[in-house]
Amino acid sequence: MPKVYAELMKNVDILEKHFKDMQDIEFTVQEGQLFLLQTRSGKRGGKAAVEIAVSLESEGLVSKDQALHMVTPEHLDIMLHPQFKDEDSAEYTAAVIGEGLPASPGAAVGVIAFTTEETERLYAAGTAAILVRDETSPEDVGGMFAAEGILTARGGMTSHAAVVARGWGKPCVCGLADLKIDEETKTLTLNGITLKEGDFLSINGGTGEVLSSAVELAAPEMSGALGTFMEWVDDARKMDVLANADTPKDADEARKNGAGGIGLCRTEHMFFDHLPEVRRMIMAPDEEKKQAAIDELLPLQRADFEGIFTAMDGLPVTIRMLDPPLHEFVPHAADAELAASVGLSVEECQATIARLAESNPMLGLRGCRLGITSPEIIAMQARAVFEAALDAKVKGVTPVPKLMVPLIGTVAEYTHQADIIKSTAEAVFAERGDSVAYSLGTMIEVPRAALLASEVAAAGAEFFSYGTNDLTQMTYGYSRDDVGSFMPTYLAQGILPSDPFQIFDQEGVGKLVEMATTQGKQQNPDIKNGVCGEHGGEAGSVKYFYSLGHDYVSCSPFRVPIARLAAAQAATAEAAP
């Protein structure tokens, strides 16, 4: 029926031009006559969405700004992570044995490993592994890095496993209450299915599904149109997008993904690469040995920072001074290996571990409190930053250091730490006969700091970085590692519209951020405001921070393209359909 076909194509063209979008058209042909039944915008995947947007712009049907709103952050997310080849297939459906929280997107397949040591062994042998734990801790970061994906029985969307996985772009599923792990028999049981270490397992970080076999993967979808589209994104956006990155490798990945700098460099992550020295510092029996361990750490930290400055040549690097409680750097129990590494007896080590234990460590000796009680650690870190910046400068690199005091709740906490940093800078510059420009600011993550933003700005803070993970936790009074026990009920019953650790709470926590932003600007019109919590990579939250006049958001390197798109969509909101 060539005549009917030609008529159909003519009408398809008319409808596409009228609606300025790809159409899903229902039609029928009866006795040689074409009847159009209905039309609607067609559904599309990530790759198709980008190609359709670029195509419609090239045909003159939409503007570039309008094209930006035809692609969702979810479309980009799909394109940037491996996926399972066919999630609707009978093979896939039959393999599903449980469902947890989709903590970090993407799909992963590997053999089960229950320990960091086994995961690292498999990685070294070239075998893909899924690290399976009740929950992860900083001691597991080596295994998490080596794993293809991470599965935990406990934890929510901002648990340690979820945050680290998103930062590294690794698929992660958390919060499977029915997952039982037997470390003695090296088995896991989920909904009646028992698997042993070495068996294949697949996880879907986009849906939270866990599968009991090796399911076929599809590589990330990329298209030539994506580069064109992202150029439009960067031309349109007015807000900077930075990355949370802690190593030169992370920094390289951030630059590849279009980050304009580092908005959060967590120095504690560097410490895990230097655990023997860090543990000698923490467990030193006297000040002399503690200082000796700090002196050992100095050149290691200096090398860490120089590598990041080099990778981010000419772009800002925001360095958070040491934040987590010290117990995170020591094991739960002492053994002969630990004792030998720190030069103490097992009994002495165990006594130190017991002394470091806290009832509520996230509200205990961490952040600036740690810097005030152990100022020599902050002085060492500041010296390492400035010496690294000068070393990089000599090599032709342009370092842009920004130092950040964490977890303040009083002006005095900020000025105490700022004075150490500034005096260290002066000493290093005098010793070297050279200097570099640097900025000094603070994180706003304690509600009291938000209430005192004007006073903190008056005390000299040059930027506010809102740590929205902790700010949300402290404002709600929720433990972000334990919300999995009640959050599903809250969401199902409408107690909360969304998980505030995933989607920023504009109504409550937002008032604190808005107030602090306004007060800081009133005190110092040049002060910079940005966000470095997990919300910095969530599209709706990015648009909200743009509405507050924030200068930047910072997120994991793998979410940088999504934040770039959200920032562009916020700046061109009037073009949205």
C-alpha cells in the first residue's frame, strides 16, 4: 500500500513538527484508508533521548535550550553505567532472589567474596568479585575499590557503602534485611536461596535487585550526539560543577567528566593509604612518639596533595581537614600484627582501642573538635598542602588550594583552626621564599553553624560549603546509617514525601541553607556558597541550590555530567515544556 504509506509519513511529519518531539502514533488502515487514532510523545532510552534532542535542534524544530529539557538526568545516568542486556527476559526475572535499596546505579556481575582480603586477591588475579558484607566500614575501602559491585545487608542510601560506591561509580545494593551472611561457612542466604563464596552473583544498582547467576551485561551506551549535547549544557549553565575526589585518579576522572575543580577532597581517605603511620600516630603512648609519627605522615600527605594539584592544574581543589573520629582508623580488636606495626603490646593496643570507642562517634571527637584537641595534626596537613602547592608551582603547575574547616558549631572553633592554617601558611612561605594564593572557609553541616553564618563570615570565612549529608542528619535527628529500619514505612505511609538523604529537604533543612546563604552574603558580598553533600549530584536538589544563588555544587566524579545537565536546565527553566 505505497499510497497509504506515503500518507502516513506525511502525517507523521506534520505531527512531529507540530508537537516538536518524536511521536508514538497509533493508526489503522481500513479498506485502503488511513485512520490516525492517537499520538503522544514517544518513550525513549538514554541514547535515543540525546540523539532525538540533537536531531530536532538540527532540523530547526527546537532551540538548544529547549533541547536541553528533552533529556533527563536519568537518561544520562543510564548512558554512563553498564546495564544488564535485557531486564525483561525470562532468564533475568528467574534469577532475581531479592531486592534492596538501589544505592549506586549500574549493573555488576562477579563471584561472591565476603572479605576485603578475598576481594583484593580476586582482583589481583583478574577475577571480578561482588563484595558482600553486613555493612562496610573504612577498613573495607580496599575491597570496595577492587570489587565490581557491593552488596550489604544493612545501611541506607547514605551509608558508608552507598556513598563510597557512588563516589567510585560502582554499583551498590544496600539494606537487604533478609540477607543472612554466615562468615564461618562462607555462605549467604536470601529468601531461601543459599550461595557460597565463589558462586556468581549479579546486582542491579538501579533497581536494587540481586540475582543468583551471572547475567549478561551491556556496555555503557555512548553516541556521537552526546558530545554535542554536553557542549550545549556547558554553554547554558551558570553554576559551576565540581567533584568530590580524594586521589589523582579520582581527579583525572572528574576532569574527564567535565568537573571544574574539586569541591571536596576528603583527607581521611588518603590516610587509609598510610595506615601504619596513621595508627602509630593514633596509638602513640606519648607526645614525642605521636609527633614522630606525624613527621612520617608529612611527606606522604605532601605527595598526595601534589598529585591532586597536578591533576587539577589551574582548577580549585577544596581540601577538608581531617574529619572522622580516630577509631575508624584502627581495627575493632587488637592482634599481634597491629601490635608489631605500632610498637606496642597487644594489651596496650586493646586499651587504646577501648579508649577511642565512643557511644555516638558521629557526634563525638571528629571534625574541628579533633583539630582542636590535636592541633599538630591540622598543622601537619596544612603544611603538607602549602608545601605541595609550592612544589607543584615549581614544576609549572598552577595550584589553587582552598582549605576547609569541618563541623564547626561556634565561631571560636572556626577561628581556632583558621589561625593554625594561616600561621602554618606564613611559616611555609617564609621558609620557601615563595607563596601561593589560597582560600579559607568552612563546612556548614551543624545547624548552629547555619544560625551563626553572619558571625562566621565576619570572622573571615571566604566560602561556605554545605555538607548536606550531616546537616540533614542533625536537623532531622536521623542516623543516616540506620534510616533503612523505618524509611520504607515513612515513605509508604506518606510521613515523608521522599528520603531526605536522597532528595534535599527544601522545606526544613533548606531554610537553614537559605538563611546561612543570605546572612553570609550580607556580611561579605564576595563569599562563595556551594554544596558538597550527596545532594550535589541529585538533579532536583541542584536546581534548588541554583535558585538560592549558589556558586557551585560538588558531587562524585561519575555524577558530574548529571549535575552539569541539572545546572543547565535550572538556568534555562523558561525553555522547559
